[in-house]
Amino acid sequence: MSQHIFKVGMRCIYDNGEALIDTLDERNNVALVRDQHTGNLHTRAYHDLFPDDEQFHSESDTYY
């Protein structure tokens, strides 16, 4: 289980780049996220998401 606390509308980082959390499913520990670049919805487990703050960014990050 992720040690991060997520809320609807929160910006996060996932394997495809940056997203907004659209829906949270606390029972199954998954979130429905909307990709910021494509607008597509994706489902990700909490442990695959990171809050969008400076500690999770680096100079070499490239999002497509």
C-alpha cells in the first residue's frame, strides 16, 4: 500500500507522465486518472502513483 495520501483533483505523476486524479476506489486501492497531455483516462494502483511535487521530479524527466 502506498504511503502517500491521494485526493480527487490532486495532480500526480504516473508511468505515462502527469495526471489529475478523477476518482478514488479506497476498497481496491486504485485511482482513475486523467492524463494531462492526452486527456485519456487510465486506472492505476495507488503504489503506481506519486504526488506531483518537486521530490519526484528530476532534470532528466521526459513526458510524451
